[in-house]
Amino acid sequence: MSKTKGILYAAVSSSTFGLAPFFSIMLLTTGFSSFEVLSYRWGVASATLILFGLISGCSFRLNKKDFGTVFLLSLFRAATSLSLVIAYQNIASGVASIIHFMYPLAVALAMMLFFHEKKSLWTITAILVSIAGAVFLSSGDISHSGGNTTVGIIAACISVFSYGGYIIGVRKSRAVQINSTVLTCYVMGIGALLFIICGSFTSGIRIVTDWNTWLYILGLALPATA
């Protein structure tokens, strides 16, 4: 039963995450900077999770060791989002997303090489086929208007390893014992704070008053993130 639930949650997660490129690009085309997109995305998502956690009766108290682990995980997760937005700005969003979705392969390889997880012929075959598919896909015309293809591919690849590191960190650290809502809330809240600070020292963070823009923000922050 737990395996079925895990597969179901993974399927829902991947399908809702697929909305992220669309809403991110819509905000970028309105003139938002990368830091503005991520500040609103993570800020609204973390506020929503705080509300959900309070209604659910979650305790948000963490000890120092847990907070240190969560802070490190938030850096991996923040690097993932930032590198993906950079990839969207430089190569086709579909290609960037497909490269990013190779992170399960990075996780599988790391678990087999460093944590002695059981190897299987099917897993190794899936890894090789997926790598081959990504290579063929990337060999076509993946350019984005005004973008740098090399920068885009590198950024997408960084997202693979940073998100893989985040997942492994969640599974193999003290974070595995933290309530999922609380963990995600802290990770996104810390990330939002980092993005706001970076945005304030670069192009600034604008106050959004336009309802259409807020619809893009909510679409990115709620189904695609929280």
C-alpha cells in the first residue's frame, strides 16, 4: 500500500511540477528577473505551507542540528530553482525540463555507488536509455531567442545534480525524521529569504499589483511548488 501511495504521489508531483516552466516563462516575459520570480514563487508557497501546517497541527520547532541540516538542504533546493530559471532563459523550456528530469538517474546512480543500493538490469538500462534520449534531444535546435545555449545546458545539468543532492540529503540525513510539510516549509522559506536578499542587491523586488501577474504567481507557487 505504501509503495502504491509513493508512486501516486510521485506521479502527481511530476505532473504539477510540469506547470513550473509555463508560469516561470510568463513572469520572465513580463520583465521579472530570476530572483523576483523565485522570491514570489517560494515566498507564496512557504506562506501557504505555514497556513496548512498550522491547520494540520504541525509543530514548526526544530533543534539546532535539524536546522543546520534543513539550511543545507535549502541551498541545494535553491540552486535547483535558480539554475532551472537560468536554463529557461537560454534554451527551449521543454529541453531544459527534460534534462532536469534526469535527476532520478543521478539519484539512482549515487544510491548505487555510495549507499550500496541494490543494482538491477532494469535500472541500469533505464539510465542508459534516458541518457541517450537526452543526448539526442539536445543535439537538435534547442536555442532560445537571445539565449546562450551552452549556458542553458550547463544550468539545466546543474539542476540535475543539485536536486539529486537534495533528494539524497532528505533520505539520508536527519531531515527524514522531520514532518514533510514542516521540512518543505523551512526549505522554501529559507530559499525565499535568500532570493529576496539577492534580488534586493541586484535589480530589486517589485510590488505586484496587477491581477494577471498574480495569477501567474499563484499558478507557479501553489500547484507547481507548494
